[in-house]
Amino acid sequence: MTKKLKKRLRRIIAGTVCFGLCIAAEKLIPNLNANILLIAYLLTYFIVGNDVVKGAAAKICCGQMFDEEFLMVIATVGAFLISEYPEAVAVMLFYQVGEWFQSYAVNKSRKSIKELMDIRPDYANVCRDGAVVTVDPQEVARGEMIQIKPGERIPLDGVIITGNTSVDTMALTGESLPRDLGIGDEVISGCINLSGLIEVRVSKEFGESTVSKILDLVENSASKKAETENFITKFARYYTPIVVVLATILAVIPSIVTGDWAVWVYRALSFLVISCPCALVISVPLSFFGGIGAASKAGILVKGSNYLEALAEARVAIMDKTGTLTKGEFAVSEIKTVDADEKQALFYAAYAERFSNHPIAKCLVRAYEERYGTLTNVSENPANEKESAVEEMAGYGVLVMYEGKTVAVGNEKLMERQLKNNRWNEIKNNVLHMEQEEPAGTICHVSYGDSYVGYILIEDQLKPDAVQCIAGLKKEGVRRIVMLTGDREKAAEKIAGVLGIREYHASLLPGDKVDRVEEIFAEKKEDGKLIFVGDGMNDAPVLARADIGIAMGGLGSDAAIEAADIVIMTDEPGKIPQAMRISKKTLQIVKQNIIFAIGVKVLVLLLAAFGIATMWAAVFADVGVAFIAILNAMRALKLK
């Protein structure tokens, strides 16, 4: 609890005690002097509401009188003038209770977000001149070496040079399981080093680091208000002066007609207390703040409540394929052999590609070692082998000598070159039955000497939750889902078929994607929003053009954090339907608060105008409604 909250709580407790003593004295002491009673109630009033009176006076001097403090002061002072001392003090006391609870709720929500995003590192251990020096992370330059001990927060982005460890990424991604990292792996600032001592070469200065960008994103999210929030702000601006005018009319005109000033002034004062708009002004922003906090807990960073509100209205989803629905990583999906087994075919391919840094080459080596062990196995790579240097043929593939014969790994043109007597066309048509059919992935053909060994099909892999994502989007009301990719038609067709996406466009350049999005914008109806989901690296123009840009793989991606409106830190497309559910539930809570607050206030205002509702009912219509609305708003922070 903050000092301000504690101070207000002490004031409320002291005021409650004094108020109880005043009530007791009034009831128990007969013939108590009226002036003494007035002084006692006034002292209690100023103990409870001294800060409210000062605040209202300061705003009146600045010409900003029409707010809830002004209404409370006018109502309570008026109650004193017509000798309704207990009601005057009670209104101020319960108003302070309501204000304390509002502040406590907001503070708790902010604290939850702060704890969730408490990723700012306090220091960095830098290796300088043979010693380890502790400095502020902002003082560390790119390229310097930092040392991170177990239990310490990683201060800067970089690459592990020495050591192995497990890293807790929950603060950034929401993932409960730690990640195992070793030499050559990237580490992200804001995560916690769990097990081993590591040394990291810094790749980004603090101002450019992931933790810095995320903190900036979270801190500025409150500045981008939803349309509902802006409406409530404008509503309160015009509503309060109108209510003051109506209360004045209610107090003056009937009093002139009937001559009963005390009755009608009392009704007008009750009218003012009821009309205080604090339930709306506090609960609506608090609901959105809670929704953003709930999304952050799941590893979904929303840059403002306007984007959270718009997400509930998404009806068209355009999704990039590579890096969004697929991993963007090659893997062996099929091996077809001729006069050889799969192990031999994969060995030849991995052996030929073992020195290359190409993604396909790494994929082949990784596939062999995962299935059969390392390439240095004696049985597979005898010590007496005669080999020559690898020959890379641009546009064809790779040649290497193994046990006196040439291993060739590459495309069809390489097979035509290597296989004699025009045997390739016969193998392709009669044995493989390819017949010029476009493959769904990349095919690496393998030959050994004059013999064709077989081919290895390499494809991009779907993310585990990609199917769940598409199904979830349809369930949440997205009527049209379009997949865009720079990949070939056959590969796009296969992925779209697995995911259940009917509309897709393949072989697109980045500029083509923008054109496609513009076409879909022109075709979409006005009643829904268009979202684009990309990997945040080369999709910045499209992310910016869409109503809502969602970037996948925000962990460590500068482009994602800067270009997108929403960042999925876990790189899981299945989080998008989850974000939509949070958005819809948040809006549901907002609407509940608006309807409840306005409905109760209108009802009690009418009752007060006709003299049915007393000032005690007015207190409930103000503080009670605010209390219930805030409790309801706080549910947004617990959304799943």
C-alpha cells in the first residue's frame, strides 16, 4: 500500500471514530447545545474531507469546477446549511471510502502489471581489464563481455560465449518452462539466469534492448485510449455541469412555488450526490487496464486499450505463412530411395553438406545426427577413406568424394549431369513417378558414383498450435482468413489444406503483400476490423496498414515491437484467439459497468427528485455503485 493510501485510510478511520462519537453524543446526551454539536460535526467533516475541500477550491480557482470533488463539497456544505449535519459528514465519509477503494484497486492493478513486467535490470557485471566490474546497464557498450551468475537477471541482449544454463522467460513470454541455452545461443534481456554461470557478448545497447522496448511499450499503453474511454471522458465533461444546472432548478423553482426551501434544497443536494460520475470515470479505464494486464500475463503485449477494443471486432484475418503459421525452419519430411536404405541416403546427403552453413545443409546434418548419431561414427566414416575437398556448384548442388566415388547432392540439373546414359529421365518418370509435378517442398536428390540413391524432401514445419489458431479465429467470429506467402504455389496449397484455409496467395514479394492487403481492405465490409499477423521482420508495411497489426516472435525482434499494435511474445499463433477472448470479455465488463452505473443513477435521481430517496440512498447510488463497478472491473485482470 502506498503512503498516500495509508494516509487516506488513517483519515477515514479517524473520521469514522469521530463520526461515531458525534452520533452517540447526539443520541445519549439530552439537551446538547446545538452549537457544540455543529462544531463537533464540522471538526469531523474537516478531518475526513480536508483534502477534498482543498482540491475543489484549487480547481475552482483554475476554472475547472465541474468534477466529483466540486459536487461533493457543494452537496455537503449545503447539507450543513440546512442543518443536516449527520448526512453531510456521512456523504463525505463514504465518498472518501469510495475514493480510497478506487485508488487501492487502480494501485493493485498497476502493481500487478509492474510485477509482471518487473524486468528492468539493476546492474550488469562487465568484464573489463581482466576484472569484473558492476555498472549500470546503460553504461555497457555493444561488443563488451558481461558475466551473468545464477539467479541474476540478464541485463542486455547478447550471445553466449561460454557456459550453459537454463533461462526463465516467464516475465516476457508467460512460459512456465525454462529454456536450455548454450554457447552460440542468443539471450534476451529481462529473463532470469537459473542454473549456470555464463559469459555473454552484448549485441545491443540498453536503449535498443528487448527489455527497454517492452518497458516503453507497457508504460505508454495507457496513452492510447479506447473509443469507449474517450466517450466516457467527454460524457463526464458535459454531464456534470448539466447535473449542477438541473439540481439548481430543482432547488429554486419548486421552492419559490411552495415556499418549502428546506425540502427542495435537500432533494437537490441528494440529486448532486447521486449524479457524481466517478463509477464510470474510474471503472471503465480500470477494466481496460485489467484486460491489458491479463493479456500481458499470457505473453501478449497490447500497445493500448484502443487496440484491445478493436480486436473484439476483427472479422478479417490476413496471415503471413513463414514464421507465423510455420516455424521458418527446414526439416526432413520424406526420404524415398532406389537400391539403398534411408540411412544410407541421408548419410550421403549429410556427409556432403556437413561444412555448409546453408539452412538446408544444416537441416540434413541435423536430421542424420538426430536419427543415427554423429557423422564421425567409425562405421559410417572409416579412417582409411580417401576424400577430396567439397566442390560447391552454384545452381546445381554439392560434390564430394567418399570411398573413391563421387557423392552428388542437389537438384535435377545436377542429376542429369552426374548420371550417365540419360538414365535420369527414366528414373524420374518410371521409378520416382515425378513427371514434372511441382513438389510441396525442396527436394535434394542424392547419387553415389553412377547410381541414383534417392531423394530427400525438405519442408517448412507447421507450428504446433497453428491448426488451433485457425480454428480459434473462426470460433471467435473471423469470417475471412487469408494466407499470404512468398513460397511456391504447391507448398502454400499444402499448408493451407492442412490448416483449413480456403484462400491463399503464393509467390508474393513484400510489395505484393501490401497490394493484396489493399485489395482485401477494399472488399471488406465496414462492420469489422482487419488484422494482419506477421513475423515482424519484413512485414512492417503491412502491419502498419492493417487496422490491427499483430507480430509473432516478438521475443528479440525489434521490428515486431516497433511496427505492431500487438506483440505475441511466445511466437505462438494460438495466442491470437486467446487475445480476442480477453478483448471480448473486457468489453463485456465495460458494458456491464456502464449500464449498471447509469441505470442505478437514473433510477435514484428520479426517486430523489420526487422526495422518495434520501441522501443515504444517494450515498449508495454514488459510493455503492462505484464500489460494485470497480469490483467488476477488477475481474478483467483475472481473465484467462
